Amino acid sequence: MAGEDFLLWQSASRHILVLATGSNIRLMATRRTWALDGTFKIVPQWYQQLFTIHAFLAGKLVLAVYCLCTDKDIPTYGFILSKSGITGNPQRQS
């Protein structure tokens, strides 16, 4: 992880900024359980949401991906996962 780029990608047209390391993306692919969260009050003025993706590792929830975005909808989240190369088959748990 040391020395890895932290800006994974950005989309100027969709106003999305994704921060993660390659190691974190690979971690997501190996985890069966993910947690997704969004917060709206602590983002820079231009953005609407800080969307975060977490994975369970050794019984702990690890923050793996940070996304600043202006849209707060399922198509945006799908775009972020797809473009970030985060693959897997997570199942919704309640």
C-alpha cells in the first residue's frame, strides 16, 4: 500500500472523484460482505455526498473506497463500482 496512488479516477463530466488504492480494490473483490454508506453534511460545497465502501476483514469493517459525487442515486453508485473495477456478488443483508 505504501507509495500507491490514492486518486483512483475522476469523472469531470459526472463530477465524481474516487479515492482508493489498487490494494483496496483488490481487497473488495475478495470480500463477501460489503457495507455502503453515504453522508451529506461534511462534503466540500461542490459535492452532494461522500459515498464510502467498506469491507469486512478479520471481523472488522475496513473503509476501502471514498467517493465524492454530486448525484445520490443507484445509477451513480453502479457507475462508481463498475468504473472502479470493483467486482463481486455481494448479497443484501438486513
